[in-house]
Amino acid sequence: MNFKLRKQLKQESGQTLAAFVCTVLLGTAVLMVAQAQERELEFKPRVYAGAGVGVTRLEPKMPNDSLSVSEDSSTGFHGVIGYDFTSRFAAEVYYADLGSADIAFLGADVGEIDYQVFGLSGIAYLYNSRSGLRAGNTSSMGTREGLSLFGRVGIGGVSADSELDYTVNHRTHLALGLGAEYGFRNGFALRGEYRAFDSDAHYASLSLIKRFGKASQAVVPVAAVAAPKAIVPEAPKASVVPEKPAFTGVPTVYFAFDKSVISDTAANKLDEVVAAVADSDARLVLEGHTDWVATERYNYDLSLRRSENVRRYLESKGIARSRMSVRGFGETRPIASNTTAEGRASNRRVDIRIE
């Protein structure tokens, strides 16, 4: 017996188009606001590819009550090729085989319909566990490291295979999705996602992603070193006492991005501080600071670690612990703009206030 099956969308085509247009407009508005803070930052786009497997739920529309879907769950697989345009936005092409739905006539299985979908979609990264809602070329959202949450909207085509007689009423579909992605420093990422292809195909999947090329890195400016002046030897003077360094301002030491270790340059500056206060009763207040990359809580803890490491270094040079106090201000007291690499480097510091 020949059955006339129809794979119909539960939304009318006009409603589908309206939903797609509204989604695109809303997503565009959100991205424009989100990208405003990183316009002055350089971002290194990267190509990526991935593949995965998942479970599906398929609900083809039946033309009468004699026909029904006896088994609507199946397994599927998919592949993607994508491109990270900005720290928040990526686009990718996809292909997915969603498995098959079993069809029954009066309760007896008579065949199945196989689903395949393909298309183009945009992905908006909305939140990152390390950098919060912020984006930028040096943030974890920009490098895709850590756990990120994202949304998807796209449009594509559908095809079906079956020994039964069927009709595909709409060859295009609207793809919507929500997911989470955990990225590693080596460019690999694990992604879990739920996608709906209009209303009759649903896909929950787990996939492995690989990004090619290096992610953007923080640019730490190197301080210019003045050329040494010629030294003219002088006759030795009797009873010359070497002068101790005098500080007219607040001595400051700087740190690399997301680091709290004392660099050689910072150690030299701290040695000068030790020489200046070793024979006095002056107290030292160590105030740690960061740039705005990462969450406020993370930056607060990082600023404390920087201050604490400075205290340990000074203590190792003979400054009593009781003469020093440690504070952390996180990202709340910048001395330069965080929208440039140079400004962020200036904000990664510990100020040493001598009282």
C-alpha cells in the first residue's frame, strides 16, 4: 500500500520568517552593544572545525490518524566548519544526519524516514566563567578559554530519505540553539548544545572543536632603557658614604598579564626600596591592582596575590613583616585606560606607599 506522508512544519512559513527576522534584529542589537567596548582592541580571528554525536527527536507530520510515528528518538552525528570573527561572534556551516523516525500504519511498522539538515548559522558568545560578560582580545571570552555560554540562530535546508511515499513541504528550516563550550589553551574545546530545526526536529549533541592558529595574547610593553652614559673616573674621595635611593613619588612594580610572580625588573626596583628604608622605621603599605580582564572577584584575589608576593620578597631582604601591610583593590583603581594594551599593562601593578 502506498502512503502519502508529509513532513510539515508546525509553524506557517510567514510566522517562521517573522521569527527569524526578529531574532536576527535582536541578536544584532545585542552584539553592537557588546562589541562597543572592544572596538579599540585587536582581535585575531581563527578558523575552527568540529564533529560530534547526539540524540534526536523527530516528529514528522502525519496526514491522517491511520499513520503514526512509532519511534521518534534516534541517534545522529554532525560536522561543522566555523570562523571566529570577534570575541563574541562566530559563524559556521554545518551538516547533520539526525537519524530516522519509524512510521507505523494501524500500529504496525511500515518504514522509516531519514533526516539530514545543513545550513549556515551565527553564534553569539554571551558569558564566560573567567571574564564574565566582558569581551576583548585578551579576555577568556576572546580566546575561547574556560566555560562559555552561547546562543545560535541560522537558516538552512533539509532533505529526507525513505522507501515510503512522502513530501517535504518546506525545504528550508530555521535553526535555533543554546549551548555551553569549555575551551582549553591548546585550541581544543568541548561543546554541549541543544538545537531545534523548526518544530519537528530536535538535536542534543556533544562535540569536539579544534581552533587553528594562536589566540590573541596580551601585549606587555617593554620599558625603554636609556643608553648608558660615558663614565669619567674620578679620584677617590675619603670617607664617601653611598647615598640611598630617594623616592619623590610612589615606587611601583609591574606584572605580566594574569601573573603575580616577581620579574627581574620588579626585583631591581624592590631592591632599591629595601636600600632606602632598611635603616629607618618607615612603614610600607603594599597596594595591589589589576586590569579589567576577568571577573571582579578574580581580579581582587589576583591583586592580593601580587601584594603578598611583594611582601614576601621584601621580607626575604630583611624588612620586618610587622612594618608592612597588604591591600588589594582589583580593577577598581586604574591609572590608565583599560581599552589599550599599554593602559592595561600600566594597571597591572603594586604601589608601595612609604609612611
